[in-house]
Amino acid sequence: MSALMQVVDGEIEILLGDDCSTDNTRSEIMSIIYRFPEKIKYFRREKNIGGSENLRDLLRKARGDYIAHLDGDDFWFPGKLKSQINFLKTNLQCTACYTNAWVVSEDLRPMGLFNNKIKTIFDIEYLLVEGNFLNHSSLVYRGSYRAHVSKMSSQLLDYGIHLELAGKGFLGYVDSAFVAYRHGSSQSIIRSSTDQIRLLYLYALKDVFDRELASQAVRQISVANFWARIVKDAIPKSRLSWAYHWGKELQRIFPSGIYQVLFLGLIQGCVMFSLAVIRRILSKAIGVEQVRIFNRR
């Protein structure tokens, strides 16, 4: 329904891909289509084809001058599309535009903001260094790049899509929370396949490196930052074997100069963990309730 509430200078085409859902999704969609038959195109899969192929098929069918992605468990706030389309019309060097998002629980309880301190316009190297801080359901890009996304050879991880678009030009960011992102939703692949997502993340990095779209220094920093996040997550839970596994994966995928990168990431991860602990202690000591930032930079 949130897509139907968007107002833009033109027509909105809504494509719904139902990947063989087994709940009451179909009946809910049909009730909405009955009310707005001229705006919605519904594609029901008779068998599960996976999220990536579902998205590819929708992109092949899309005809808009701009393409927006919206995951099934998220929703938009009014003014989102108009704000981003205006941004892209003004900033012709940008291939895509993103916004901030409110993070909510599955029952819509507010939990915090998706990120903070993002540049208004940035390039692929900034995205590599900072990691996947962009919300997929906030994405709007020029329709002329739909084929570049749909023809990506790998599984369509959101970070891979962001990097693909960043490889064609600059990315833009509107610092307003126009999206509600459901954290830990039962429909989320991130909740059920976290390590698979991490592996796809690494292959997205490798694809960019193989195409020589980043300097050697940026390559090392991006891999070190990934390893630092692994270290930070492993320390409080004593997941040494899990961290060792990812260290071996990094050696396998990025063998050149990896030991220096692992050392730097180890130090960085320990610092990140220490800062997180200090921030939590100070927050409790001061007694001031702050807005939680899920992707703090």
C-alpha cells in the first residue's frame, strides 16, 4: 500500500512478484488489486524461483524511467519517490539515489535509524571502504541501468547491486528516513542465511576487484574492514572457530597480501569492540536514551 501512496510527476507502475508464497499473501494482494487494478501488475510464480530470479524477471518487465526496489517486509513513507527523482534530475552524474530508514521490529516497534553520517554524493571507492550501509528498499535508479542489474551473473545481493550501479557513476543519498525497514523479519534472508550473505558480500568485492574499479589501497581497506566486523562480532560470544573459518575464507578468496590485511583488521576489530563497550557504559551512566544507529560510521 505504501507504494500506492507515492505521488510523482507522472505515472507509477507497480510490479509485484509473488515467489510461490504459501501464506495469505495472494489473497491480500488480490484484494488490493481489486481496488487499484490499473496500477498493479501481479506475477504469481507457480514454483519457487528464488529472490534473485524473481527480481530479474520483474526488471525485464519494468518500463519506467526510474526503477525503485521495495522488499516485501518493508514499506515507504510519503514523499520518498518524488524526493529521490528530483535528486536524480538535479544530479545527472548519479546513477542511483538512496535514503535513510527507520528500523522497526516485526510488530512495527521503533528500534532506531539505519545509518548516520553519509555523504550526499559518493563513488564506488567510498562504498567499498564503508561497506554495505545502504538500505535496499530505499533504492531508486535510472531505468537505463535496469539491464546492468538484471544481467548480473551472481545472486542479486543488495550490496552487489549497489556496487554495480556505483561502477556506472556516482551514488546519491537523501538524509531523510523515507523507509521503514523491518529488522529480523521472518521473511528476511539475512535472518536465516547470515553466513551465506557474508560470502556473497566477499564475492561482490572480488567482482569489483577483478574489474579493477578500485585502487589497491581501497581493496585492502575494504577486506580489512570486513575482517574487523567479524572480529568485533566474535569477541563477545567467544566464536573463535567461526572467526577462524572466515579468516581462511579471506585467504582463499584474496590470497595476495592477506596476512597484513588480517593483522590490520584484527586490531581494528578489537578497537571497534572496545568502543562499543565504552559507548554502552557511558549511555547507561549518563542515563540518556539515545537513538540507536544500526550502521554507525
